[in-house]
Amino acid sequence: MMRWMLATILLVFCTQVLAASAVVRYPRPQNAQDHRSDYAVALLTAALARSAPQTQVLPSRHVFSRSRALEELAPGGAVDVVWTVTSVEREQKYLPVRVPIYFSYGGYRVLLIHQQQASRFAALRTGAQWRELRFAQVHDWLDTGLLRQHGLQVQGVSQYANLFPLLLKNRVDAVPRGVLEVSDEAAQWQADGLVIESQWLLKYPSAEYFFVSQQNSQLALLLQQGLQQMQQDGSLQRLFDLHFAAKLEALNLPKRRVISIQNPYLPVRPLSH
């Protein structure tokens, strides 16, 4: 009883502190065609609507890379919250809100390829053959180092938008993309001949959390409270399904050949999906 009362008092105090600023800023999307943030922004807004309903959720003025956005979490920085894949280093530097916002799908990857390469990928029989392929990722994504550690050839690029021209110019064979993002990207680049490879699924343990500054524990608590309320009333699952259920079904994940790899960047603390 005493623990519940203390948690309630702390939540009320945090709500009052946050009300002084009443604005929570997140990293602005790369461009108007970049819809990767739509679900996370909707979730962020819904969670704070439950725990701090007077709060405005707004994009940052400028576009940042993933690593720069995390740096901007510092007091006085341009953003208050970032959603990203967890790692030992990130949990040491920043404060995670330990609710995996993408459930168990944070470490699921399929391949975006040029349609002319489809038969080549269909002919692959083992994961070892992936080492003969050329992949591309953004240089500061955790996936980049992870794939390299497992012996894959990965070309790093400075910006997300630079990935797709590499496929069009045949400088790489595939771009591994999250199963929750790839459908929109394939639709955007369909006229140029980019398609989702249909046979393979790459999996590794992972979770994507909201992160805030170590000095912003009040925002972390409010996010935790809001997300837990959404878990309990089922609205988190409903919001996820609204954005992704049809896309996941179209990818036919249960019928794909699976390559499972370990994630050395993962914190020792178990993931709770």
C-alpha cells in the first residue's frame, strides 16, 4: 500500500514538473515521404495523453542522424525522447523506458533487393552463402556492426536516403530492412524496380525502447506509466496492429527460411516482450 502511494505521489509530482514545459520533442523524420516514425510518434502521443495529458508532442526543428539525436538528449538539447534499438552502451549513457515498443519484431529483418536479383536470392540454400553478398546499412546503426561481426560484407552510408540508390546502381545486392518498415519503402521504390525478397528472414534478439536523458527521470516515469496503462487496457496492441498487422501478414514470415544470429550488443537484462 505504501509503495503504491509513493508511486502515485511521484507520478503527480512528475506530471506537474513536465507541465512547466508542456512540450516533448522527438527527432524530425528525414523527409515527408519517411513514414518510419508514424507509429512511434502515435504511441508516444498516446502514452503521454494518459500520464501527462497537457503535454504537446512535437518534432525537432532539424533532422538528425540516429547517433546525433541521442546526443541531443543532453540537457538543453534539441530532443527529449528518442526511440532506438537498445544496447549495453546506450543503456549506460541514456535512460531506457523498458517497454519494447515493437514487441518481438525489433530484430526481424527481410531484404530489399532489385527485382532483377530475385532469382539469385531464390537460389540461395544456406545462410553461409550470404557472405558472398554485398549489403548496405547506415554507418551508425547497430545492425551495421552486428552484421559485420557475423562475417557479412556491409557498406556503410552516411544517411538513410543513400541506401536505395546503391541498389539501383548495383553497388550492393541487398539492404536488410525491418519487417515493420520495408513495405512502405518497397512501395515508394517500386517504380524503380526495388522489391521485397520473398524467401529469407534474418532474426536476432533485440528490443526498441524510448530513451531519455539520465537527467530526465520524470519523463521516463511518465512514459513508463502511460505505456503500462496501454499494455493493460490492450490499446498498445491495437495501435500496433492498426499500423502493422496487414503488412506483417503480407510478408508471410512463418514460411520463410530463417537465419538466427546472436546479438553481442544486447544488455544482460532479459527482454520482456
